[in-house]
Amino acid sequence: MSGNSFGKIFRITTFGESHGNSIGVVIDGCPSNLDIDLDFIKKELNRRKPGQSEITTSRKEDDEIEILSGIFNGKTIGTPISIIVKNKDFREKDYYHIYDKFRPSHADYTYYSKYGIRDYRGGGRASARETIARVIAGAIAKIILRKYNISVIAYVSQIGDIALEKNYKELDLNNIESNIVRCPDNETATKMIELIKNIKKEGDSIGGIITCVVFNVPVGLGEPVFDKLNADLAKAIFSINAVKGFEIGSGFNSVYMKGSEHNDIFYNDNNIIKTKTNYSGGIQGGISNGEDIYFRVAFKPVATILKEQNSIDIKGNEVIIEGKGRHDPCVLPRAVPIVEAMTALVIVDHILRNKSSKI
Amino acid sequence: MSGNSFGKIFRITTFGESHGNSIGVVIDGCPSNLDIDLDFIKKELNRRKPGQSEITTSRKEDDEIEILSGIFNGKTIGTPISIIVKNKDFREKDYYHIYDKFRPSHADYTYYSKYGIRDYRGGGRASARETIARVIAGAIAKIILRKYNISVIAYVSQIGDIALEKNYKELDLNNIESNIVRCPDNETATKMIELIKNIKKEGDSIGGIITCVVFNVPVGLGEPVFDKLNADLAKAIFSINAVKGFEIGSGFNSVYMKGSEHNDIFYNDNNIIKTKTNYSGGIQGGISNGEDIYFRVAFKPVATILKEQNSIDIKGNEVIIEGKGRHDPCVLPRAVPIVEAMTALVIVDHILRNKSSKI
Amino acid sequence: MSGNSFGKIFRITTFGESHGNSIGVVIDGCPSNLDIDLDFIKKELNRRKPGQSEITTSRKEDDEIEILSGIFNGKTIGTPISIIVKNKDFREKDYYHIYDKFRPSHADYTYYSKYGIRDYRGGGRASARETIARVIAGAIAKIILRKYNISVIAYVSQIGDIALEKNYKELDLNNIESNIVRCPDNETATKMIELIKNIKKEGDSIGGIITCVVFNVPVGLGEPVFDKLNADLAKAIFSINAVKGFEIGSGFNSVYMKGSEHNDIFYNDNNIIKTKTNYSGGIQGGISNGEDIYFRVAFKPVATILKEQNSIDIKGNEVIIEGKGRHDPCVLPRAVPIVEAMTALVIVDHILRNKSSKI
Amino acid sequence: MSGNSFGKIFRITTFGESHGNSIGVVIDGCPSNLDIDLDFIKKELNRRKPGQSEITTSRKEDDEIEILSGIFNGKTIGTPISIIVKNKDFREKDYYHIYDKFRPSHADYTYYSKYGIRDYRGGGRASARETIARVIAGAIAKIILRKYNISVIAYVSQIGDIALEKNYKELDLNNIESNIVRCPDNETATKMIELIKNIKKEGDSIGGIITCVVFNVPVGLGEPVFDKLNADLAKAIFSINAVKGFEIGSGFNSVYMKGSEHNDIFYNDNNIIKTKTNYSGGIQGGISNGEDIYFRVAFKPVATILKEQNSIDIKGNEVIIEGKGRHDPCVLPRAVPIVEAMTALVIVDHILRNKSSKI
């Protein structure tokens, strides 16, 4: 039983391999009568696309979207929305040197073992190019969230050992898109960019952390006991390539705290229930409590590097993988819109799911 | 659309409130002809039950299981298995003092907001007592895993600031059940127990970390791109009460590493493909690669403390929550079997899901 | 992947074998704050129960319901509702004579082949006793339907060759419960009862047809293209034991008609859109159009008869199945509440599903 | 919660409106390493396509398939398969005359009411053109069924009042494709064709019955109690446009039979368990028993006719719908491959589902 769908009511199914015909998505369950702003979808895709700056891969992908169904005269009509991006700038021969070799820490070996067949073309389905489909669907989810004044904002908060000291409340989140690393603090951003450039020169890669905040979430989203809002967010984020850790609210720091310190005290602020602190990260008992939802995501250094590495081939022989081609020294800047997309998908799905909680 | 089911093929649905008639589970999709060892189920429940030691709550719950369906002459027959535990030692009056008050960092407020009705009886559905159902189902999952020689082993690796220095390979995991805190290193365990006792005396609570390892997982489990094995594990773990963080393999430490350091190099060990390091944590591209799966889970300090706290009531009035009743100063020791149970459920479900990957 | 759940948002999971501990149901997705009228549930169960009249089996089942979860102070609280009925009047020894034999046209052989294990106790899971769970859940669904003024009414319209000539509009449906065969026309009912008594004397069984009507369905229920309202009704009804045929609106008679005769002409009746005829049976394009939904269900004669029959045993030997025990000569009267229950479940589920069709 | 997906493990999602960009399907869960015979898919599509003979619509649709994903070098690779057919020969202006009118017995009114928006282009999503996607997926399902030597064969057994007298065992099913109405008895076929031609001249339409047989189904398919094989077939078939009735095995005729006549007696035929009769239609207790599965499907006369009809418009005004355009006087011949496709999808899904029934 395969796993290419996500969401229950606002349900997406993605398809496509990095070097096949197309990458695409079907969204089933998008409410009708929604105005679809194509420019916004393109803008989101541009935040994800390779070749957007000197710290990303130089590979160019001209991601033109084609709407196959579900939108008529600019509006959703209640039928499944299918949108694709044709694959163009693929250089299949870039991958001939690894057609029978398993690249370290890639999915080559596990896919081959699971399916008994090798799609050696640049990672195939395991390629991060699949996230085009997520960003498209996430853009539509964000269009729905606008109706609720909910915003999902992510940014890079750490690259290697260069970490933002301030939390999201102390930062000007309007600054995120003002630099190519998508860190809202320009001073820190400059250091991060420098680090990535050095890593790129070495032909190596580096990891980091993305922080994401969801503002203005209504109280009541999340479906205990398994589809807790935090559980669905964790799954959504962990379905993104290269993610190794996820923490919400106080996260791993909560370990050091006592209950008397960690408990978020309720108070009445002009008939709105609020909490004085927000260690819970906006979710209690798996259900949103109206406070900001915020979480942090750890990304490992990407596996593709421009250095020679030992490995094995499909027959188990020891081989050397040459370091060539184009690659991202650090995926974090391009992963920002992907984290936002997955988050938006979860929130929209839970808004729709919550419609039947009361009689 | 509610969320009380988990798993796709091996699918459990749990039900019951902490002070209602029963806590129970229905398991649909358990293969037939499996010998069910009731003593093993009881043993697992005993690891979870309150009152098991001086560092857990003194509340006694005599968790007797009753099999309602699905098992005939000690074997599964392919029909849904339903097992319940009747609630007995509930003292409804213990909760009268909070029947109209929202306890800080509990689910009282969010449940009330979502459903428009208050079940004030000790957390109701949000109570960790619901995990009885998970441990029962997890025990049956473990019985299936035995057929594949897969074992799931969790232990407490940190309480407050007392952390195990050694990783799971350096420890004797047979020691876990030898002390009441379920830490395999007795020296560290002693410190942890002392810390918890002190916290208990203060009427406070403390968080910690559980490490979990899955040994002998076959290559090929996990369903890209959304139902990656790590994504389903993340969701499973985050569906447990009080979890604030999850990291797999190198986790948050991966952030500091370069690709050339982090990549796990393949080699051929007598025709078995292995990796020299295992920063991937046994999963690549969302699919198990045959190495050990290991992850760490951060638990916050539990919200119930024996101190007075400010809060609000159902009408928005500011009130004081008295600190009384029985509580766990630290949930970690009792959470060990719960983490194992959720992990076992994920692995079994993916074993069954993987049966149709190839023709 | 097992199939013991039904519905997407209002989702039921049933469990229990006819001679196991209990028959039960978990309802996940029932909105909160619903008043649950236990007497109504019992009344519905009494319509289903054996031994209710001289034309049903003389087997007595005292179906006492026990609420395990989900209801507090008479109201739903948004958590899963679990209700069971303990099995009492089972005479396991009634089935010893067939413990290794496959009864003709029963599920003995197929269950044994599928699961590799024999639960010979009276049909086990395949027994119609499982429908207790459906009637309980259906009663709760009907309580929801009352809020929408929707009513689901079924009746026996044919037994053997004795058929009601009139359609549902020509009958007084208040008469249905006035006779033991549940046919609203007393004259026809008398003939049906006589026929069934004769069949019972012969130790044989007989089939028949149930007609079901749903009044006051709002426009818009049904989810194209696969979860059409008629498709989900067809599945719901065909999941009932002994059903061999289902037709909606004009049904098999439509075959003889021309489009110009069959098309239902729209007209405006004081700003309500209606159709002059209703061959569509209230559903067009898979979506309800506001007209009455009506359909007919064919039930085969039940397989249990009091005559000797040839068959085979578990080893493939030819054997004789003795005709003994208690049985229903005709299931139709008791199937009326089951047809209504399954129908109510479908309608409620689609009401909840339809909540997210528009923005 | 929308309904554009079908199947649990072999799961298809279809998309596309009749006059949008494309009609397409995503198949998730197709096993890897399957050889995909494109010519076979095209051949199946040709059996469905309009304009194939003088008794179908003269509308031409040149259905060229385009593979977007999931197939590499002619083989499935375990990733989702997406295939589309671009819409070409649409004449949007053919539909201007009804852009604000509701055609009788079409889905115009119900879609508009449900979604609050009008896609007037030839039925939009409700058009039978959507079944292109089903036939493509069904062709792939049939390729899998070949591995099990299972065949699914449907034919036209009645048009209006012209009915085949013989049952499927008395017919030469190799004859089905030898005439344009797809009836295996040439004499009856001739009469059917004549009837349809006359109906076409009148500008009217006519209904009929399709019989479908599945040969060589293994014992054990079907998942009680709700996903019985017959229940899933009923749903699959009722999801096809214009279906009004479905009966399996003895169907509505069973009503007239006694249990002693209807019971299928088991016997041992060289260590294969068989039944002497097959009134059960190959399914007992919802599980296949190894006998042929056969069922009959009633189709109403299609709603599009070339006659003037009264109706209403979007504002509720009474209007006249002109009879113009191209249409099918009878859908039965083209529906044969659609019935087969839906049946094949159900069988394949249940083969995969059955893989985890035993340990």
C-alpha cells in the first residue's frame, strides 16, 4: 500500500520522477469557488526553484505550471485539481556514471531493494524535485488560509554552527526574503551565506535548522488521539527529504524544565483566553489553543557532494562514486517554502476536518 | 473527521475516557493464526501501569484485560480483535475541584473549545490512561515482530539534566528493566531516581528523553513519499502525550556536520550490504536500509503538579487551581513501553504494507 | 487489509463473533453535544432481535447494550463511542455437529479458506448477529438525521411470489410496524405471513424484497465520481448478509424505457426546484437532488434450513449436514431495521462530508 | 471530503472535466516490475471511444495517451503511475445554449447546487468522458490479472426489450467483439442494432443490461464485513454513470426461491472444492469461493436526447432545452469495457488486500 497521498479531506496525491515526463499533483477536496491566483503559485515555486542564487545549485529548472483540471475561469469548481510541471532541463547523461552504483546516504539502494528495479535518473522519485508538487498544493492551501487570516512563515535559523540567537518574536519576519539564505537577521544571514559559499568551494554540503511559525490559528484544530495537530505536523515535516529532527514549542529544551516552570498559565485578555508563556507551542492535548504554533526542523547536509566516495554497485562490488554534476551545498534556503507548504496543507486539512466536530 | 485510528493495514482504533466505563482497542487487520500470549500482554501493561514504583503516581489501576472478540482458542481468527480494560480505581470526586476550571498546559481548555462540552473527569479522553489501549495493541504487534526476529527496545536516556553519556551500542540493554527508572546504566539510573524523588517531594514534575532502537528491520519498509518510515514513526511518537521533540539517527546534531562526514558509506559484508556509519538511523529515502533504526524522544514535564496555579474557569474568571491528588512526577519510566508500542505498530503495519510492493 | 469499518467521517468499526464474548461497535466521528436516547436504540434493536414473533427464529437473544465510552451524562462528547452487547443465549453445542463441516451457501468454507482457521460457532463473524452493531450505530445516525428532519423508512414489499402492488406513495407507511412481517399493506402482509409459516413448517426458507425510502434529503449529498450517493448506498446494502440485488429509482425497469420517457422534467414549485417524475430515485450524477431517494433490495432465502443436505467436511470428505437447531424461515422482517441502519449511516456520513464542498 | 479515488491498495484517483485540458488518472500502489503493454491500453480505450460505429455518437475523440510518471523503459517502478489523455475535439459552443440551463436527468442541477458554480461545458466532471481514466487504469489491472489467469468478460445481454435468452455458459464469449453492439449472440445482436438505429432516428435513447463474468478467481478474496467482494463490486459498478441496478448470482430471481433450491451444494472434484449450482455467484459471506463471479447491470436510457424538453434555468425560470448536438442513443456497447475496468480494479485491489490475511 503506497504512500503518495497526504491529508484526509484536503487530500493531495503527488506523482512524477525527477527525470520522467512531469512532476504533478492532484488535489482532491479543495472547496469550490476559490479564486486561484496563478502568479502566487508561480511566486512560491520560484522560492523553491534551483538556480535562484549563487548559494544554490546552478541547475536551471524552468518550472512552468500547466493546469490539467479543476479550475474553470480562474475558480475552483469542486472537482480534483491537477497541475503539472514538465521536466525539461534534465541531462540524463549526468547520471550514467551512477546507473548501477548506489550513492551513499541517497535512496538508491533502498528503492532498488524495495522495488527490485532501478530508476537511476537523478534520484527518480526520491529526488527533492518531487517537492514542486507540494509547493503548488501548498500555495493553494495558503490561498485558503488567507480567508482565515492565518499565515505560515518559515525562515532559516541555523546553518552549520551559525545560529540565530533571537526567537521569532524578536525578529522582523518581513526581512526573510531580503537575502538569499532566507534568514530574517541580515547580520547572521551574511555569515550563513559566507559559510555556504565556503562549503560549496570545498565541494561539500552542510545542514541547518528552519524555524516555522503559524500565526492566528483558531482554537480547536487537531483530532485526538492519533491525528493530533502536532502529530500531523511532525509527519508532514518528516516526509520532507533530509529532515532528521522536529521539535515543537519548548521541544528538546523542555527536558530540563520543571512542570511549575513549563506550564503555560491561562489568563483572560478582554474575553480572549490566552497563555502567559507558550511552551506548548500553540497546541495542547493535540488541539490548537489559539497561541502561535512554532516549531524547528533539523536538516542534515545533503548527500550529493563533489568529492569521491567509496560505495558499492548493484552487484555488491566495491566502487568509487565520482563527485561531479551540479548540486546544492545547502538545501535550507530552498526548503523554506517546502516547510511552509507542508505546514499549510496540515492546517487547511484540519480546518476542514474540524467542521464536523460539533452538531 | 476524527482521529482515533492508527495504521493502514494493521489498523487500531482506541476508545475510552479515563473515568468512563472502559479503555479499549479494536485491531483490524491482524493476520489470522497468530498465537496470542495473554501473559505477555499483561506483562507489557504492568510496565505501563501506575503505582508500579515509588517514583510513579501512587494511583493504583488494576488493569485486567477482557477479550471481546477476534481470538478463539488462543489464536487470532482474522476478525477484528477487541480488548478492553474496565476502569475501576477512579475517584471521580478527586476532580470535582476542577470541574469548571481549565488546568494549565492540560487539554481541558482545547477539548472544551473544540467539542463545546466538558468531560472534567481526570482528563477524559486526553488522559494518558488511553495509552493502555496502545500498549495492548503494541504487545500484539510485538508478537508478530517476533516472527521476523525484530525487536523494539526503548529506555530512559535523560531525566532533567542527568543524561546517559553512552549510546545504545555501548550499553547493556538487558539492564533496562533492572531499575525503576528504566535506564540501562545503573549508575545514571540511581541519579535519575534521586532527582525524581526530589522533584516528587517538591510536588513538581520533570521532563526527559527516551531513546528507542529497532533491531533487525528488513530492508524495504516505508512508503514514499509521504508515508516514509521516519514520517510514520514521527507521527506515531508525536501522538503520545507530552512529547515535544523527535529526532532520528544523527538528528539535530546533523546540523553541524558536512556531507562528507555525514554520508554513510556502503560496503559489502559477506554479501550483506551494510554502512560503515549509521547517521541515517537505518532509513534512507524513507525506506529502511537494514541498519538499526534509532531515535530520541523529548518529553516535557507533565502538567499535573501539586502546587497552586493561577488559571481561568469555563466562564473566563480567574481562579486558583489547587494542587492535590496523585500524580506522576516524571512520566518517562512508564512511557518506555508506550514508545515501544507505537514503534512496533508502525513496523508491523509497514511489513504488511510492503507485501504488495513488487509483482 | 481488513474491512470492518464503514464510513469516512461518521465512521463505524464493528467487532465480535456470534458466539464470542460480545458484539460491538466503535463510532468515530460522531459530533459532540448530541443527546443520545438509549430507549430509541433499544427499540431499534428490538425490531432486529430474534424471537420477536412466530415467523422468526425462536432463538432468544436478550440484547442489553453497554456503553463503554463516548457518552457522558447522556450526551456525546466528541470522543469515540463504543457500545457492546454481550452474547448470552448461545448454545455452543448446537454447532458441534458442524464443527468440521461446511454448510452449503454459508460462509464456512470461504472463511476457512481465507483465514486458515475454523470458528465453527454458529457462523462466527459471518453471522447476521453482527448486524446488532450496525443497528446500534444506525440508531445514533437516525438521531442525527432527526435534526435535519430526514427520515429513513423501509418495509417488506415482497416475500416469495407475494408482492405489494402499490408503490411507497400509495401506502400508509405508518402501518409498517402494525404486523409482524413489516409490510404496510395489511392484506398483503397476511398472505406473506401465511407463506412464511408454511415455509417454516417445511423446514425451508424463502427470499423477498425490502423497499426503502429516504424522505427530505437535502440537495447536494454525494461525492463524485466514485463516492456517488447511490454507489455508497449500493455498497452499504450489499454489505448486508443475503443481499443479491439492489436497484434505485427506476432500477431494472429503466431498461425498457426511452430517454424521452425516463427523463425527470424540472419545474419550479414556489422557488423550490422539483422534478415531475422521479425515475432518478432522488440522485443525479451521484448527488441528491432533493426528491425522495427510494430503492429495492433483493434478499435470497437464508441458507440455514431444517433439511438434510449433502456437503463436504474440512478434509474434503462428502458428508451429510443434519437439519437441526433454530432458524429464521425468512430474514426479511428482521432485515428491515438493518436496511434502515445502513442507509442512515450513509446519509449521515455524506451530510458531514458535504460540509467542506464549498469555501 | 471528495470522492475521486477508488481502491485501497491498488488505488486510483481520476481527474479532468470533459472540456477541460485533460482527463487523467494516478494509480498509486501498482506493484513494480510489471510490463506495461501500451497497445493493450489503447485497444481498451478504442472499445470505449465514441464514434467507433454507427450506433454510437458521431463525436470523435482521438484519445492519445501520455504517460507522465511511474513507467520507465516499459516497466512499472513502484512509483505512482500517471497517464492522461488531452481533450481535443471539444466544441465548447455546442454547449452555449445550455450554459445557464439545467438539462433533465443530467447532473447540471445537482453539481451547481452542491458546488455553487457552473461548469456548463458538456457535463464537465459528470461527463462519461471521465471513464477514459477508468479504462486506462482497468487495462493495467487486467495486465496484473493475467498473471493470475483471471479474466473479466462483459457483454450486452439486453437492449430495451430485446434480451439474450441464454446465460453466459451457453454462449461463445469469443463472439463479443464480432459485432458493434457487443452481444455474443449474433442473431440477438442484429435485433439490438436495429432497435438502436431506430431509437437514434427518433432522436431518443434506450437502456439495457450488461452481464459480466469473472473467471478463475481464487478462493479468499473479499474483506468482511463491509468490504465484502460483492459490496465492493456493487459500489464500483454503481459509480458508473447511468447505472440503476445491480444483481449478483441469482439476483432478484432469488426472491422466488426456497433455501432448499437455492443452496449451492459443495462437492469434491479431484480435491478441488466446487459447488453443483452457483446461485451464490461465486461469493459466499462476502468472500470468493472459486466459482465464476457473474452479475448483471441495468443502465437507464441516457439523458441526452435530440428532442425539445421543458426545464428550468439557473434562476428558476422555465425554459426549453433544444435537442441538438451529437449523442449516444445507447451507451451499452461503449459501457462494456467500463464495466470490465471497474471489475478488474476491484479484483486486483482485493488480491493485494488478501496478501495480509494470514500470518
